[in-house]
Amino acid sequence: MLQLSERTLGEWLEHWAEVTPDKEYIVYSDRNLRFTWSQFNRRVDNMAKGLMAIGVEKGTNVGIWANNVPDWLTILYACAKIGAVAVTVNTNYKQAELEYLCQNSDMHTLCIVNGEKDSNFVEMTYKMLPELKTFSRGHMKSNKFPVMRNVVYIGQEKYRGMYNTSELLLLGNNIDDEILVEAKKKVSCHDTVNMQYTSGTTGFPKGVMLSHYNITNNGYLTGEHMKFTDKDKLCVCVPLFHCFGVVLATMNCLTHGCTQVMLERFDPLLVLASVHKERCTALYGVPTMFIAELHHPMFDMFDLSSLRTGIMAGSLCPVELMRQVEEKMFMKVTSVYGLTEASPGMTHTRIDDSFDVRCKTVGYEFEFTEVKVLDPETGEECPVGVQGEMCNRGYNTMHGYYKNPQATAEVIDKNGFLHTGDLGVKDEDGNFRITGRIKDMIIRGGENIYPREIEEFLYQMPGVKDVQVAGIPSKRYGEVVGAFIIPHEGCDIKEFDVREFCMGKIARYKIPKYIFFVDSFPLTGSGKIQKFKFKDIGMELCRQRGIEIV
């Protein structure tokens, strides 16, 4: 019988290190780097003592600004064992975003890698903290960042004013094991262990405070819905700085004793190769990742028959894409719906559900939670089949936004329900469907239009690889429908073809007024589509083409 656990992250790790010490926990297949549970646990203990040696203690906020490098999880668990808070930093952040997060989170120690894509993290850190070059390590004082004391470089290179991980591990030798044991005793499962900043698809990022209890139980129940055991191997190609990676993947494996086959960053070829080589049984990804894998020119060279299940989530998932994944990748796809503030899972389809349930709904609520569709105007629960706002109450609700009680009160009502801002309906079988966002709705001349409906329709059109629909300002109607389409390679689709496909099949007011063929969509670092950017992109494309907005 399912029940919630009060183990901390550290206690779960030590459990598996004792029960299955020689079983592989973390594997990097591309470089043949492997950690057993016992090896990893020892490294975490050493890292925890290293952090204590530079002043990290219970309640200290420690930032991790890195892709999925091996020591990302080492630092997370080290923080967890001594009661510190791991603050995840988006690898796509630029200077202003980095400085905002470090200030807002009262960050004490920042752990970084060299960089990602077009960003040099070392240079950006020096620009933010020029004091690093003048103060001795561990004694830095910054007027702009009064709490910040340390920067740790995750790697062997040495940079002035920064520790590297080797030095940090050596410093840990100065801390007696008994001191670490005493620190562990002071950690409660209800302490905040992870702070994730909202992705910024709407509004300014806010620090979401999540406890051991929140995320371990959400990960555990996620795995139960897919019948995970310690025999499973999960290919983790989603970023760890996002809930999808650190909770639905890592906490699932932590609570089930599974092996994590890790990728530092998403690459469709490396995903296919890792699944093939390691005989992975599960795979996660956002829709754009699965599209890239399915359409990779070397897709047919790999044996994916070991796959049995996985999760497609992070944005609305086209039914046809899920069908292709099931048929070509031999796995039963499930879908988790939620948001960071709900740790993140609120609803989840189960592996034994029918295809229609798994691919056309987001399933029903997680155990030990209440998910209701509430009328945004009255706050009353909507009847079956009536659209309203998706709301959640349960063990998975965040502690709140860091230093922002007003914003917390705006999303968690007096009855304890977390308001998502998403629109959905509940069917007669208790499954939920997401129909859009309250602010995502297009209102054309008084007609309410929900982009999801049009996206699902256009996805059925031959030649359409991916599609997003958004409102474009109109002088006459207020808003009209804009469709942003990524065509399949080699397909020459015209605007006329799209409208012809729509004629007589959907209401005239739903047919896109503006059709744009694009190469990609604007994404957050975690792979979510930034819907709010489409309006400006559409207007700019109209301006470039000399199209008058009417």
C-alpha cells in the first residue's frame, strides 16, 4: 500500500548505499564514467564536509550553475545532508538574470562550470563579483551581494578567488566525521532542500521553496505510476536545474534504487546511443526533444527495444507525436501535469491506462493530493466537463516563494489550494485535460479561442512537424489567430495550403489569420516554449513582410 515517506534525501541515499552498495547509480555512457551507490555516497559525504569547511551550514543557500555534470548531484545531496538549500540556476541565464537570482536568493556560495553555449560563466561571475580577485578565498565581501562568500569551480581548473572541487574535497578532511553526523541529525524532511526559480514564461522569476518531503514523495509516486523498480535504467537528458530533471527523474531513481544514465546536455544522437548502449528502460523529454530524436537521420541505426515507459511533459504534448513515440520507440508514454510550485506533479497518466487516456489527458491526481477545477470568478468547483482553473492541495504544495509572502498569498488561497493559472476540465472518469492558460486565451471579437485546440488540429496536417498558436493584435477584432509552423524537412507548405486544410473543418474564426513558417520556437532553458514571445515575433514578421495589422 502506498504511503508517504519522511526520509530526507540523505537518508534515501544512505539506504541504497547500504542495501545495494555495488549497484550502478549514475552512468555517463559517452565517457564510461560510473558511480555505484556506495561510491557516490562517499563522495557526497566528502563534499558535505568540504562545504562545511567554507562556512556552509543549515539554512545556507548554495547555487548550482551548471549543466548535468557529475558533481551537480554530488552538491545537491551534500547540501541536503547538512541542511543547506540547493538553489538551481538556469544555464541560459545572462548577466542581469544571474545577478538578480544571486541577490534575491541571499546566495552564500555559488558553484559554477566554465560555461554553456555562448555564455562564459567564469567571466560573468568575475563581472558580478570583481572582489573575487582581491579577497582571499572564503573571506570575500561584496556591497552588492552582502551574503555571498564563496565561488566554487566544478572541475580541476584554478581561478583566482575560487575554490575548485578537488580543493573543496581536501578541505573536507579538516572536518571530523562526528561533526557531519551531528549536522545530519538536525535535518528534517520538512526543511527546504531545493529552491527553484520559476522559468519566467510569465512574470519575474520567484524562488520556489521545496522540502525533502515535497520532492522525494513526488518522485516516488511518479515512479510508482510507471511501475519502476531497482532494475530500471532511466535516461536523463532533461536539465537538472528544472523540476522535470531533479524531481521526476532524480527523485524517482533515488526512491526506487534505479540507475540514472545521464547526459550533460541534450543531444538527440547521444540520447539514442545511450539508450542503445546501456539498455535503458525509460526515457524522459519535452515534445521538442522527442521530435529531434524521431527525426534524427541515424534513428534507425539504434536498438531502442529495451525502452518500456517514460514521460513526455513540460509543455502541451501533441497526440500524434505521442503515437509516433509509442510506435517507433517501443515505450508507453505517460504525461505528468503540474508546475514547480507543486513539486511539480499534480496529475499523471498511469502506464496501464489506455492510449486515449495516456495521450489525450493528463490523467488523474497524485495520491495524497486534491486536484480540483475551480471557477476563476466564484471559486466554486466546476461540474464534470466544465472548464475552470486547475488547483491543487496536498503534500506537494511548495512552502512558498522566498521572501515574497504577497506573491505566495496570490497563488495559495485561504483554503490551501494552489492556483496554477491553467485551464482544464475533468471528465466522467476522473481524468483531467488541460485546455490552455487563463492568460493564454485568444479573444477574437468576443469569441474565446483556446490555442491548444487549433494546435492539435494543425498537427494532423501532412508536412507539419510542430506548431504553436498565439494571439496577434488586431485593430478590428482585438486579437486574431497566428500559427507558427515548423515544416518537415523537404516539405514546401504554403499559407494557402494551411487555410485550405482548415476550411470546413474548424470554425472560420479559428482559422489562422497569420501563418508563419519558422525554424524553431523560443524556449526556456528547460525546454518549455515561451508562449508570450509569439505576439512580438508575429508582429515583427508582419512588419518585415510589409503586412498591415488590421
